[in-house]
Amino acid sequence: MHTIASILPTLGLLAPPNWSEYGAVLPGAIPCLTALLLILLNVFHKGSETSRDYQAYVSAIGLAVSIASVWLLWDDTVSRPVFHGMLYLDKFTLFFAALFSASGIIACLLSPKYLANRGLNRPEYYLLLLSSVTGMNFLAAAADLMTFFVAFEVMSIPVYCIAGYLREDTRSGEAAMKYFILGAFSSALMLYGIALLYGATGTTNLEFVGQHAIDLMMAGEGTLLVVFGSLLLLSGFAFKIAS
């Protein structure tokens, strides 16, 4: 009879954690944890008329910590897949994580005065901003089409809400609705393209999709599925860059 002590190592529950894999998600996890911290701070915030400018600075500090994690990982980074090939850790990932976080810091520091002038002294703005940066950082690290799609939506959905953040402005509501409808349509096309690529290649891992797609096209098999799936996938990129 197997004892618990003999079964656990088989399941990997007693194996030492691979800290390099956890380090790979730090640039994306830190903005998410900062958003959770803002929720806790908002619970203890007293008075609806009290200034919430401190939330901008807390958000900026959290994003600065994310950039610091990039700096710590930079020299020790070896280009490799992590989390069973769902994410990829390399200098390309870290560079764009730092770029997205730096852009978020600029947005946080420019926002308090604008929100105060518009009478939008509410905490949701910074939560949405941090959530979008989280999606961007994981999007840069995506090594699998499923990870890519989830990160893509985590990035996009908060931006839909930010577009309609001026609730008193009808143009803001119109912009949010148009952006949401077009974004949902392009996401559906992208997801259908991912399904076609999976059907043609049998995998959602980006590296293996590329290898199998080349092999199929060289052999003259599944060319239509690969081409059509790739075009649908690229349609999502085309929408995001407003092409």
C-alpha cells in the first residue's frame, strides 16, 4: 500500500519550488497586487469628498516596483519557457514589461488633476489602469495562444471601461460602446483563428504552432486552415493598432 509520504513526491507536492518560474510572473503580478492593495485602502477611506490623489502615487510606486523586478531579473534571464510553456522569460519580455509599467506611471501621475477637474474623484480609474498594465505585461510574456488571448482580454476590458469613464459625457459612453462592440468582434475573430490553428497543428504553443505550420505548408497539407487562421489572428492585432 502506498503511503502519503510516498505518493506526494510522485505528485510533485514535496518538490522544491522553482523560484525562477515565480520570478517570471513578477512584472505582471506586482501591478495586480497593487490593485488589490488599492481595494483595501479604499475600504478604510473615510469621506466621499476626501482627496484620493494618494491612490495615484500608490499605483505609481507599485509600477515602479514592477520595473525594479525587471531590473533584478535582467542579468539572470535565460531565454526559456516557464509554467509548462505557457509563458516565456527573456529580455524581450522584460523590456516591454518595463515599458508598459513606465507608461502606467506617467498615466498615474498625470491623472489626479484631470480627474479632480472633471469631478471624477473615484478609485475605479486606477484599478482599471493597473489591471490593463497587468494584461499588457503578461501579453508580452505569452508563449501560448491561450495565455495570449486571456492576457489580451485582461488588457482590453479595463480600457473599454476607461473609455466610458466620463459617465456624464454622452461622447464617452458612445466611444465605450463602439470600442466594446468592435473589440468583441475582433476578439471573436481572433479566437476563431486560434481554433483553426489548433485544428491544423494540434497545439496552441506558439513555437510548436510555427514549426507545425511550416511542416504542413511544405507538405501541402492544411495550408488553407493555417493561412485563414493566421489572418483571423492578425485581425485582432490590426484592430489594436488601429490599422
